[in-house]
Amino acid sequence: REGIDGTGMPGRVRTDERAWKVVAYLRSLGGGGEIPPGDSQRGRELFFGSANCSTCHIVAGEGMTQGPDLTLIGYRRSVEFLRTSVLDPNAEVDPRWWSAQVTTVDGVNASGYLLGEDIQSVRLLDIDNRLLAFPKAQLEQFEPVKTSRMPSYEGLFDDDDIDNLIAYLASLRGEGVDQ
């Protein structure tokens, strides 16, 4: 009823009955309990190990916050969406994860997630989670980057490892986490 932060879902549902209809619809879009091929435990080892996913993503408080929180991703997204996201991260990039690079007239270079832009300023969140604000009048260059900062895992891991990673992501349904 109040929407979901970090998503395109605003809070516009007025009645409990309507809210449950929306929930049922959204659940129909997700994995719906679909069990992909692969070993989720091996996928977890890859996620927190050689795939380096946790250097940008957080799961149940473990990892970093430079990318989306994946604690509930298996509940919110289908197996097909997860596979596409891992193999072709640029297929769908939410504007919340767009980045930008700026250069000031004084020669200062900065980059980070594009938090906002208006006619007077540009605001970024850098890799150290610091808010950076630049008046547009002081910018020599401002370049939004609307592609994902996540690398494609296509060709980096074999098909079995990709299946394992997807199985782990699909298993992330927030169990044991306050929702």
C-alpha cells in the first residue's frame, strides 16, 4: 500500500482487497517458486567467492551496497530475469543505478551513481558512499552513463557455474530477514 523503496512501485493502493490483488499480480511476475537447474549452495560460494558479486551486492546484511540489495531478488524476479541480468546486465538498467562522470572547471574529476540532476546541480554518490554535489555552472563536463556497472558473466564462467549462481539468486527470498 505504501510502495516499495528503490523500485518503480509507488504507494497508490487504497483498500486491503486491492492491495492483495496487486500482491497476487506481482507474485505472478516473480519466480513463483520456480526451481532452476543448479546447486544453490555452490552458487552461494561463487557469489561470495570467485564471482565477486558481494563486492557490489548485499544479501541479508553480508556484502557491499554498490549495487542493488539482492536479499529478496528470488521472490521479486523470475529465473529468466535473473539469468538475463547475469549474462546481459545492460538489458534493463533501472535509472536508480545509472552513473555519471563529471569534470569541474577546476579540473576535479568525480564519478558515482547519479542521484539527481536539475537545472542547477548534479548529485552523485561515490564509491565510498559520499554524497557529492556540483553546481552545473562549475562543470566543464557532465556525462551520464545509462549502462550497468556490473560486468557480464557470459564466458567468464561455464554453464554449470552460471546455473549454480542463478539457483542461488532464485533461492533468495528473504527468509529470516525482516521484510
